[in-house]
Amino acid sequence: MYFKEEEKILKSKLKLSKGEKLTPEEEKMILERDPEGYQMAIMIRNMKKNKKENSKISSIQDKAEESYMDELHERAKGVSLEDTELKGCNTVLNLSFLGEKAEIGEISTQEFFRIKVE
């Protein structure tokens, strides 16, 4: 008898974690016998739901980035390195100060080019 009830509880928690609906009896049984297991099943369900939503957002971002890169490639057609000259370079050095101590952070550079006009 004990193992049958435990099996029902386990199956109900699995059902809940998958996002399936529970009957009021199943929900009451889990809450009475294993309230922590109920909370864990809810957390797993929510994590799966958030993962799906984040996956959709990531997919939209990937498509936007791909579209942007396609546009850049299209605009760059016909332009070669011989047609460009270095216009400038920007260097950024991140520093933070803790009292009298300076900490060097990230160093980055960005070059700016322009198309030669003759």
C-alpha cells in the first residue's frame, strides 16, 4: 500500500514538472505528503518554460544578427582593401581604483576605415 501511494506521488510530481494538469486529488496528495517535492516540481516546470521562452528570443536575435550581417556583406561587395585607408584607431583602457591601488581592466581597440576617393 505504501509503495503504491509513493508511486502515485512520484508520477504526479513528474506530471506536474512536465507542465501537465493535476487533478485536485493528486495536487492535495502531493501537498500533504511531499510539499518540498511539490515545490521542486513547480520549479522544474518553470525552468523548462523559461528555457523555451529564452530559446525563442535567442532565435529571433540570431535571425536579426544574420540579417544585419547579410546587409553588411551586401554593402561591402566591390570594396577591397586597396580601396580603403586607415582613418583612425580608438583605444580604450579600463581602470578601476581601490583606495591607492589601480587595477587595469580590459584593453580594446577599434580601427576606423574610410573608402579612398580619388
